[in-house]
Amino acid sequence: MPENKEQEDKKEMDAHERLKWETARELGLDDDLANPGDELTAREAGKIGGQMVRKLIKAGEKALAGKDRPKQKQPENPPTGK
């Protein structure tokens, strides 16, 4: 079972990395992120992290909104008289 946990952790890390790179690209900071010798300033890292948080909150709210929809009432079956 530890292998499944490791696979889940890797998927989560991959999703996190994709989100980080997508956000950096949108902010025009992906070139700074790509060069390991160059360090991001605290301001740049904060911009990326802040945008990531906003995206995650928006995704969570969207997911919750889908769960909060009222379920349609199912038609009742008439009694069969048995």
C-alpha cells in the first residue's frame, strides 16, 4: 500500500509543479523559474504563490458549488396495491 501513497504524492507534486509553471508563465516569470542559477526575488515568489492560492481557492469554490446544487426530486412510484 505504500506504493499507492507514493504514487498519489507524485501526482499531487506533478499537479503542483504544473500549476506553478503555468502561473509563472502567466506572470512572465517562467524564464526566472527556469534558470536554476538565478534566484527568484521574494516579491516574484510571492506573486507566483499568491496567484496559485487564488487559483486553488477558485477551483475549490467551483467544486463546492457543484456539490451544493439541490438534487432533483425523483418521481414517486405509485403504490402497487399488493
